[in-house]
Amino acid sequence: MKGPGKRSLRAGLLALCGLGLLHVSLFTDLCLRYVKEGMRLPLVASGAVLLLLGIASAALDRTERTEEPHDHSGLPRVSWLLLLPALSLLFYAPPALGAYTAARQPAKIVVHDSDFDPLPATSPLPMTLSDFTSRVREDRGQAIKGRTIRMTGFVTPLPGTRDGEWDLTRIILNCCAADAQSVKVRVHGGPRLPADTWVTVTGTWHPGGRLGTKSAPVALDARTVTEVPRPSNGYQDALPLG
Amino acid sequence: MQNTGVLVEDGRPAAAGDEAGTPAPPRYWPVLLLGAAVVPGGALFLLGRWGDAPAVQAWRTVCLAVTVQALPFLLLGTALSGAINAFVPEGVFNRILPRRPALAVPVAGVAGVVLPGCECASVPVASSLIGRGVTPAAAFAFLLSAPAVNPVVLTATAIAFPGNPAMVLARLLASLATAVVMGWLWLRFGRAEWLRPVVRHTGHQHGHSRWDEFRRGFQHDFLHAGGFLVLGAMAAATFNVAVPRSVLDTFAGAPWLSVLFLAGLAVLLAVCSEADAFLAASLTGFPPVARLAFMVVGPMVDLKLIALQAGTFGRAFAVRFSAATVVVAVTCSALTGGMLL
């Protein structure tokens, strides 16, 4: 049976892989759940190459060359595993990493290298979670004291703690979702929301320890908590919109 | 019994189609396609029902992420290997490389600088180099050094460790030393029978179009290596989800233990060599030598690489070579780190 059937299978497998990659990178934003924005172009190119290979294989591999010792027409059995990611990308794409992953990691260690600039006067002040963390733990000038801050992230509930305490979270990638790290800000107050809900929180620093040193808690007393739509590229510590 | 009957019935018209010269699918392919469509979904559905659904989702996300991130690099590597196989005349590499294998090894190791990619690309390229007559020891030195010392990876390391150029230098030297030592070890102790005969890299055959040979070799290598990549990604995702990051900090105290622990972690995590510097930088509880070991071992040995090597060179080779590489890499990074960091 090692004949035309096997060749059409191979062509189909190559084309499916190509279509899967094109589907997540060119036609939709799904690839941003797995890799960084910069990988989009290589993914589109790879998808196109694989699709072309599949078409070429279907069109050109009509002549069998089985008499030769180096027979390229066989389909290695392990190749079937490629069907899993291809079909998964096309029909059953898993969601981006969220509260489950963040809850099982310690918070990423944020280090601020240069001096702190004075904070702008706007209120509430939009900030990233990393910025807030370094301001709380490293800014000896305590510029954040008494300021109203606004930050956006998703909800990671804390099991076993008092009501009204949860982690505002962002997951950050270096390369792909396998190396995800999370930045977290403990939020006191606000409604009890389900895990992975994206919210914008305004509030003030939750006092404790000595501000500007490692003893200060990276925490916020929430004044308002509003639900927001998930940003299309969730794996970055960006400023809140609006 | 009923199933067999259906298969036999299905088989007959297909065989008749073959005789008539028209392409007909083999009798088992609807079964395969149906199985491929239903079994993973069904298994995941049951898993999601039975187990911790977010855990399964995180596993699928990480598994897909490793695969998707690596595929463009794998494609680049297999295209390059197909091109070397079809377009480069036999003997070219032997004219460039020094005649004595003991000298060819360090030259090939340094030549790894030119392949700007991560580790997935280097396996098929090394395989096609052997097919083109390069001595295996030199090809393995290239295989180990290419993902670790190329400019992209060194730049990423410099960015991940700002104000610490010693780390970049240590990574470069330790990786090169490991690659060269492994090449020499192979010259001294390696046996040809551990290597699966690389039948498909036979080079250009007279009377065939080079482009056609390129395409066929390319697609065959990609399908083959891609399958093993998925296998490795599954293993890495399992570890990634099953072992929470907080466990790692318990090992940070003891210096020697932490070196061995981070080396082992590099094998299990299978992070791309372009990203591992950032991860190493984030493991702040560990001494610099341990983080160096993480960055030296990672691009040379990890779960997806072992799977790729087993597929390309054979299991007997992959097991011995990976085990020896871990030992040499840990030693080299401990020595280099002790001197520089």
C-alpha cells in the first residue's frame, strides 16, 4: 500500500501544518496566546512554506521512485504526532496562560536599575504592575505615597485567605509560554471576581512595613474595580487603556 | 470480527484502483484520520472532566507554545540541511576543514557562530554534514556549539545580564569548551555502530533535478524531526505544569547541589536557547555558576533535543551522547564559572 495513498497523506499532513500556522498567525491573533508578537512573521512564513510544500508534494510526487535506496516517499510513523498541534491550532486552540499558572509561581523579581524619575501629576496615575512593584520596594523617595494608582491585569484568587483579597496579575513571556513569569499585586477590597477576569483597579498603596524597602508589601487598597475586555496581547505588562 | 470484515471489504476496491493505475487512498486511512480526529479530543475531554481542567489547559498551551515557537527554526534547519544535501558537492567541507580530525573539531566548533538559530535547527544540519562526508566528531562539535555561541544568543545573554559581560564571556567559553571536548571524546571513544546509518542524505544523484531532491529531502526531514519535536514538547510541558516554580527555590542554598539542580532543570524545561538567558537571569536565588550551567547545558541537552537526536541519529547514540554532554558541560561551566564569575 506504499503508493499514491501515502503520498497524499504526506501532502495533507504538510498542508494541515501550514494551514494551522497560518490560521493562528495570519488570519487570527491566536498565536499571541503562545508566543510573542515578534514571532508572527516567522510563523506566517513557515505556514506559507509548509502549505506550498504540501501542494507541491501533491502535484509533483506522482512518479514513484521506490527502486532507489534513499526513498523519500515513506512517511515516518512519528510524523503523525504533528497532526496533534496542527488540528489543535485549527479547531481546538487552548486559552492563554492565566490564574492557574500564576497561582503556582512566585512573583517575578522586578529590579529597577536607574534612578526613579518624578511621577507625573495625573490622577489616577496609570502604572504597570512591574513599575508599581519597584516603586513600592525600591523608591527611597516614596513618591508613590498617597497617590491614586490605576492598573490593569487579571484576577488570581487566593485560596485560604480572607474575603476581599486577591492578586492582580500579569503573565510576561521572554520567548514562549513555556517560560512564563508572573508579576502580582495583592489587592485588598473590591468584589469577589472569578479567576482570569480582566479588571482595571484604582486605589492607593496598602500601608505596611517601610515604603521604599523590601519590607513594604506590594499591595493596593482598591477604591474601584471595573471589568475590562482582555487585551489582544495579554502577555505584556502594559499600561491600562483610557 | 465485524471490524476486520469492514477493513477487508474496504481494501478490495482500493486494490482494484491501484491495479487500474488511478490513485486510491489506502484502506486504513479513513480509520487513521478518524482516530486522529477523535482520540486526542476524546482523551482530552475525558481528562478535562476527570482531572483538573485548568491543568490540562495549561499543559496544552505550553505544549503548543514550545511547538509553535520551535517550528520556524526547525523549518530553517531542515531547509538548510536539505540544501546542503542537494546543492553542496561532496568533499567541499573536507577541503575547508583541516584534514586531521583532531584539528577539524575545534574549527567546526567555532564555525557554530554562523548558524543564527536555536537548537532545533542544528540537529538536521549536523546530520546532513555527516552525510556530506564531514567527520562525525566535527559535526557533533558544530551541533553542540551552534545553538549556544551564535550572535543572537550571545546578545540575548548580554541583555539578560546587564552590566555583567563576564557572564557572556563565560557562556561563550564554557559552551565552546564543551563542544570541542565532546568532539574529541567522540574521536577517542565513539563507535560508528552507535550511529544509525544516515541513508537518506546521499547527496545529489545523477539524472535527478537538484531542486526536486532538495524538496523531497526537506519535507522528509521536516516531517520526521517535527514528530520528535512534538514528542519533546509534550515531555517538557508535562514537567512544566507538574512541577511548580516554587519548588526550585528549595535547592538554591547549597552551591554544588544548585549547579547540578539547574543543569537538570535545563534538561527538563527545554527552553529555547534564545530565551534561556532571561530565565537564568530570573533565577536570582541561585549562584552565578549554577545559572551559567543552566545556560551551557540547556542548548546542548534537553528533552526535545534528546527526542530529535534519537530520531535523527538513533536511540543508542542519543542516550550516550546526551549523558556524556551533561557531564562535560557541567564540568566546563563549573571550571569557567570558577575562574570568571
